Amino acid sequence: MDIYTKVAGITQESVKDYKHHTLPNHVLSRQEMKTKQIENALRGFAAGCAEEDIEAYCNTGAFSNGKKGSCFRKKGYMAACLII
């Protein structure tokens, strides 16, 4: 199972036991992302990540423009407020 399928498969039931749980809103694969979303993510919170490493993207911003969110990638996770 690939990373996108795992992230897209997260349900309310699977996170119910975690404090302050939230679900990713609208998960996109790299192929579903608009060019502008990819460019904004790579210039912003996902700087240092290669486009081809992005497996899934979850928008957390109001405008869905790629400036805020989370990128699940082959070599870790990058978000607007943290990098793991």
C-alpha cells in the first residue's frame, strides 16, 4: 500500500483515541495537485523537498493554494509548522 492510499484512508474512527485529533482535509496525490500548489509548497513549508518525492498533500489553508498544509513524502513528512 502506498503512502497516498494510507493517508487518504484515515477515518474519524481511526483517530478517535487521540487527544485533539483531526483528520486531513481533502488529500491529494502529487498527480492531482495543481502546478501552483506544488510551486507554493516547494517555495514555502516544503522547501528542500523534491517535487518527485511528494506522495500526498493535505491542505490546511483557507484557499487551497499550497501555502499551508502537509506533504507526505518518501523520506518523511513536511508541514507548515513542522518538519519530521
